[in-house]
Amino acid sequence: MVEEELKKLGLPYMGIDLGVVEMSQDLSAQQHDQLKENLAKSGLELLDDKRSILIEKIKNVITEMVHYSDELPKVNYSEYISEKLGYDYTYLSNIFSEVKGITIQQFIIVNKIERVKELLLYDELNLTEISYKLHYSSVAHLSNQFKKVTGLSPTFYKQLKEKRTGNLENM
């Protein structure tokens, strides 16, 4: 989508990676505004200040780590994120908290709980296997965190989903 917009506007670029575009020349104010407007029509946002870009990179690393990796990193999340982005974790943490209003750790927890929800709904793993896969110290720890974030126990959440699915099938 981004590539299409760049081509439509005739803007030369060197590469696109994870939504980050490396331009081969600076944009004029008019080109910048036109690109921003075109991207907004597609539901995308042009981030051109370094802090916003860094926040998006942090979010992408966490999302990739929690949702798309079969194995979570064996090192601390802070080390993993710092290593992936090439910045000191304290610096990343301070910027993230300042801009997003939550800590990186809280963002990781929310993402892990979203992943738990997915895994519960796929019904391929039991709670013990899910807690192991996502590196929880115990099922109780996972359950407590799940309840804190969603207000429901994992078991009750799964039962709700099964009831909804059952009701749809009976229609």
C-alpha cells in the first residue's frame, strides 16, 4: 500500500522495511503533505518524527516477539528489545512511557494476554502448555495476569467463546 502511494506520487525511494521507507531524496513540504494525506485515506499514518518512529519500532518488535515467534527469547525482554533496536533499554523505556502512557512491560503483558486469548480460542493447547509456551512461571501467574487484564479467568473466557460459537451454530 505504501509502495503504491509512493509510485502514484512519483516519489523515489530506496527501500521499504516493516513500514519504514528509506527515501532517496528529501521531500518538499507539498510532497510530504500529499503523501500524508494519501496514506491517511488508506488508514495509514505518516510518522516523521524520530520518537514516533522509535515507538512504532518498539511495538513492532514486541508484536513480532509475542505473536509471530514460535519461541519467546530466552534472554530478558529488555535485553532482546535493546539488542534488536540497537538502543539502551532505559532510553527506549523512558521514551515509550512518556509517549504511550504505559511501560514497555505493560505493553508486553497486554500483548501476551492477547496471544493467550488466541491460543485458547484455537483450542490446540491447554493452559499449562500455553503458560510454558509464553514463559509464564506458572499457570497461576498466567491466570492472575489474564484476570487482571481482561477481568475474566482464562477458563471462563474460553467458556464464553464456546457458548457464543454454540449459539451461532444453532441458528
